[in-house]
Amino acid sequence: MNFNRRQVLWAGGGIGAAALLAACGGGNDAASSDAGGKPRKGGTLRIGALGRSSAITRDPHGNQGNESDYLVIALVYDTLTAPGLKDNTVGRLATSFKPSKDLKTWRFKIAKGAAFHDGTPVTADDVVWSLRRLRNTPAGAARLPGIKADHITAEGKDTVVLVSDVANAELPMLTRLSTFIMKKDTPEKEIAKAPGTGPFKLDWYRGGNARLLRNEHWHGGQVYLDAIEVTMFESPQAMANAMMSGQIDVASNAGAVAARTAEAREDIKVIRRPNDMAMPIVMRTSSGPFADPKVRAAMKLVVDRKAMVKQVLSGYGTVANDIMGTADPDYAKSIPQRQRDLAKAKKLLQEAKFDFSKTYELVTTEDISGLAESATLFSSQAREAGIKIKVVKQESGTFYQKTWLKGDFYTNYWGTNDSVVFFASKTMTTKAGQNEADWSDKAFDAAYHKVIATADPKARTGALRDLQQIEHDTSGYLLWGMADGIDLAAPKVHGLPKLPGYGRVQLENVWLTP
């Protein structure tokens, strides 16, 4: 799987302008999933995560196909900011971030005492080098949109300056996605072993599995575990079986099927994060059978959303309304929920002169539990409107090489769910680096730029509703539902994060009872 997608899957979403315009700090803001008494130091956490041996990579800025690799990287390296519980974006390696009056220039202050695992202090030059390296990757424009590499500079030893091409009240949200910091001028052949600044340091890595040791001098505060052992599993079923048999203490992102089985067991905790993962069907808007807005509207009327949630997610999810970013505090609940209407769908298709004689391929993968099942159920529902759909399953690597960003019709998934603006900037504006539906709408672009240039919270909320209405009406996203995030954990595990996305892999507050 492409690194951008996987990083975004793990990353949390955006932030309200009011919170952004204040200096934010506190990398340990992710509250735990339970109490369990007073935290204690010691012990080794055994955690399972999904991955494939063919997709292993070690570069923090590279193509990451495995959740297991991303978990290791997120524990070894710090990003500038991270998701928080009280504020959507809080400091991680940076303790504060402040904008200029025009919202184009942002200054990030590096945490006092921040050091690499070899003891070398972190400087602004290290951060600038890392961000420029990130920006210059093949998909760097999507990772830091609106920021050119030479607009990332150092101001003294502890301040990094980012200058956006446009006013952007949401810019710090971008820095919590993939801004892993390494030492300046790290040779490419040594990237895999480059020391990080995170709460854990690498002990060893073998074939997707790794052992991490506590960083006693982490700038972010107390770390409880002595070590974390990460085991890669190539299927959710294999990981769930290992959890049931006691081989691991945590099964990360185990899925609804595993949750159903574990619910009946007293020796396993099911940790459920509602509204965690978006599972849209993507329709190409620039060409092909879905270029006509009436056809896209019809497809959104064909789907039985409640049935999808019930059958595909086993009820571990919620119905969605074709707007990405459903956990945004300014999500437009006032926009009426789209309901199934086969008669209206057929009428729209007839008006668009849709070719009912053809069979349309819906491409999917088995990267996560339920994804392929969603494609199969949707194809069955579409037959009731006279639409013939053939589900085509592709291996992950093939999908992201040949279908993602290119295909006419495919399933997808995202775990970045707390910001409508995040998706607008990444996947929907005309020049978005990951414009999955190849959508270009001048009114939407204008609404987006109005939102990110607006600092007043009330005005921003109104502008954001306008943006969501356009997305709901004409975008290439058919977002039928949101899946719950589900981890399985042994009773001795305490302090697992509540937060989704990147927040879920911040394990520095986890602790074990004997």
C-alpha cells in the first residue's frame, strides 16, 4: 500500500481554527482507554499489527505498505504535532506553533531537551532537513500541500518556519501526518538505522517484526513499558487467533469479526472507537461512466446504507452521508441524510443516458476487514436498479500502482476522520495531490480557500457548511458508512489510547499489571 494512504489511515484529522491560533503543547494528551489503577513501570507489551513481507520498508518518508512498519516508525520517530484529546492538534516534537497575522507563516518551537536516541540534541536544522526530504518525495506535495521545500527554514536553533502559498489556519494539522524527524544529512544507506527522538528506540528489526526499548530520556515525559515487541501478521484472522491463544497482548485494528468472537470472552477486552474509519466507494468524475453528476447522484441513491453497516460491519459502525470527515466538530449534520431511493436513481440514470447493457468493474482489495465485502454487497444492491457490477479484487501493491488515483470505480478506506478540511486539501481540491476521484469544481475550490483563510470560528463554520454541501451534492465519494476502530487487548493492558488514527499508535502511556 502506498505510504501516503497508510500514513493517512493512521493519522488523525484536522483542527478548528480557534485552537490552531493558540500555542498548543503537551504531547501526552491522548487519554487512556481505561483506568486500571495507578500506572507502573516495567514489562514488555506484545502487539500484533497487519502487514505483508512483500511490502516491508524502513524509511520514515518512504512507501509504507504495512501497519506494522508504521507502528514501529511512529514509536521511534516523533512528528512535529499529534492528535490530542482536548484539542485536535497538540505539540509532539514541537511545543508550540503560532501564525502570522495573514495566516501564511507559522513558527514551530522545538521542545526543550529534545534529543535523538544517541544523545544528540535536536536542532531546527534537523527538522528543516527532514521536512524538505519529506517534501521532495514523489508525493511530497500531497503531504505538505501549499508549502515549497525552500519555504521551510530555520530561525535560530529551536524554531522552524513554514510559509504557505496561501493563508492557512489549518496548517499545523498537516504536520501531524508524516513529519518524522531524523538527523540532518543522514546518508540514504543508513536511514533504516537512523536514531529517532520518540518514546522508544529500536533494539532489533527482523522481517517485519521488531523489538523496541524505552527511551529513558524522552522529552515528552514518562514512558512506562520496558519494551514493545511488534509482530507482523498477514491477515486479521491470523492476528486474532494469536490474540485468542495468548501469543500477543494486543491485536491492533482487528476488525468486526474478531470483535464478535471476543465479546463473549472475559479474558479479552474489546476496545471500540466509534466513527473511526471511512470506507468510501470512489467514482472518477473527469471521464468514464461516472463523469455525469446525475450518474454519481444515482449511485448514492442506490446504496442501502443501513444494510451495509449491518452486514459489512456487523453493526460496528454508523451510517454516513457522502461527506468525508464525519468526526469534525463542524460536520454539517444539518444536511439531510441521503436515503435509498431506487425510483429516483433509475430516473437520473435514464436522464443521463446511462448504458444499462454494460457491466461495470468495481475494484477492491482485502487490505482491511469488510472492504471487499462492501463491494460485493453494493454490487448486489445495484442490481435492484438494473446496474450490473462485477467486483474485481486486486492485491494491495497492484491496486495502489494501477487503480488508486487512476480507476473509474473502486473502494477505499481512510482513518483520518476528524477534519472535513483535511480531505478537501488532500483529495478534493483541483490540485490536490491525492485527488482520488479526479474531481475539479470551482465552487468547491473557492469554498475551501475561504474556509482555510477564515480565523473567526463562527464564520468558518458557515463557510465549512457550504463546502460540505457541494461535496455532498456532486463529489465522486459515495461514503455509505463509518467503521468502528477495534483493538483487542488482554486484561493486564492499561492506558491504550482512545484516539483514532495516528493517535492510536502513541503507546507511551500504556502500562501493564503483573
